[in-house]
Amino acid sequence: MSTTVTSKLITFELPAVQNTPMRLVPRPHFDWSLRSRTLSVGQRTIIMGILNVTPDSFSDGGSFTTVDSAIDHAFAMLDKGADIIDVGGESTRPDATPLSSSDEQSRVLPVIQSILKHRPNAVVSIDTYHADTARLAVEAGAEIVNDVSGHVWDPCMSETCADLSCGVVLMHTRGRPREWKTQPALAREEVVPLVLSGLEQQAKCAIAAGVARNRIAVDPGFGFGKIHGENYALLASLENLQSLGFPILVGLSRKSFLRFLNANGETVEPNAVRARVLSATLTANAVAILSGAHMVRVHDVAEARVAADVTDAILKATSDS
């Protein structure tokens, strides 16, 4: 039914209200099998809190280099709504210096052990591409191995994860960190097919090595061998990743394409970056969730939890209509 609105100057009719929900991408539900439990994903966005125990990570390097400071931050993230704590001991920022697995282990293993000693029900992920680190971390209680190379940089990783029967995150990476600044740019239409074909091949290899399909999640790898606008093209077409048939994790938090560029592709003044980064991350996360992402990997857990809850409510309202 239309509504008539009258003023002294004009009379006009408002169009009839249509109770039609926004057209959003339905998010499929999965039971993601981890080392000792199953995580239901899809009904509610999973928040993965980032715990970098490194001196040189791009955003928070040097902040949590002692065991005490690291576990305090882990507890704070859990208390603020993190569902998973992702512990990493080696930076993979552009031009990062590779770390030996033994040095990596000396950083991450005491932290994982301490977290689980005090919070035995916490879900801990190990962020590593070294198979020997993955093994020790899972034996220490980690549930998930999150490999930024998608089992490419260490040929033993798939077999190791299969043997450990843990959860697996396969991330798409284009080249190595030292190569990113010199890689040729991708055309907008090349980005998504490259990521899809890469993740599909990585998943096939992992399954062939014995990793159960229901243990795999995928991550398109924002910023990992993709520069600036290539990441926006990937985010705009993220729904295409649903064709792979796995839970989707995205890591957009504080990425350089969000931190240093405005909407016109121009450089943001350094003193404006701090004010921009959180808002940009939350916006990008919301877009990803509305496009089918099941999990978001973040630095700012409390804010991400609130934004994800609102976005989840929008998805629920559209599915209920």
C-alpha cells in the first residue's frame, strides 16, 4: 500500500514498502575437525586472535616477546571474545629475514604450553610453515596448523599434518616475501582465478598426502604476493572461494593496502594511519563476512567481535526472511 504525504507546498506518494531482504551470499555451515575437537563454523563468525611473539612483525613486532607478556595478551584476547589464538614466531612481512625452525620453536613452544596450562580449553593455532615446528606445537596442544605457504615451502608439511590429525589452514601465497616487491603486477581479472586454482591444487595435494577433507580451511592470503588494488579485487569477489567447499578464513587486519591507501589510491599521511587502520579493518572484515568468510584473523579482538556480531545478525535476518 502506498502512503500519501502532504505539505503546504506539495503532495506526493511514497512507493509501497517491499519487505525484501538484501541479497547477500549465504554462508554454508561446516563441522571443522581439529586435533581433539570439532568446531562448528558458519552460524557465527569465528574470531582468530593474532599473537606474534616476534621482534619484527609489521604491526606489533616486539610487543610480546616474553612468555609473560605473550600469555597475558592471549588471555586478554580470549576474555574479549577470541575463539582461537594463533601463535606465530616468524615474521612473513615483505623482506622478512627467514628464521630457523629451532629459533622459531624457542619462541612459540613455551607460549603455547603456558596458555594451555592456564586455559586448557583454549583453541590454539600455530602459525608456521615448518613441519617440525608444526609437529612440536601440536604435540604441545595446538589444535590447528596455519601455514601461510599452503604446504608449499616445506614438502613435509602435508604428511606431518596428516599424521598429527589436526586442523589445517591452507593459505594462498604468491612467491616468497623477498620477491613481493619485484613481482609483476596482476590484472584485476587475474587475481581470483589465480587464488582459486592455487588453493584447489594445495587442497588436492594435502588430501592426497592423507589430510582429511573435513580438517581443511582455506585463506586467500590478502597481502601475500598481492599488492594494493589486487587485494581489493580479491575482496570484491571473495564469494567465489565458496566453490572450493571449505571453511574460509581471511586475514585483513592492519594490512598495508588498508593502512596506507585512501579510496582514491592515494597515500595517507602517516599521522592519519593509526586513526584509519581499525576502521578500515572492521569494514573489510564485514565485507568478507557478508561474502561468505567464516573466520577473521585480527589484532583488535574486542572491536572485531562487536563488528562480526552485527554482521552475523544481518546475515541471519536475510536468511530468516
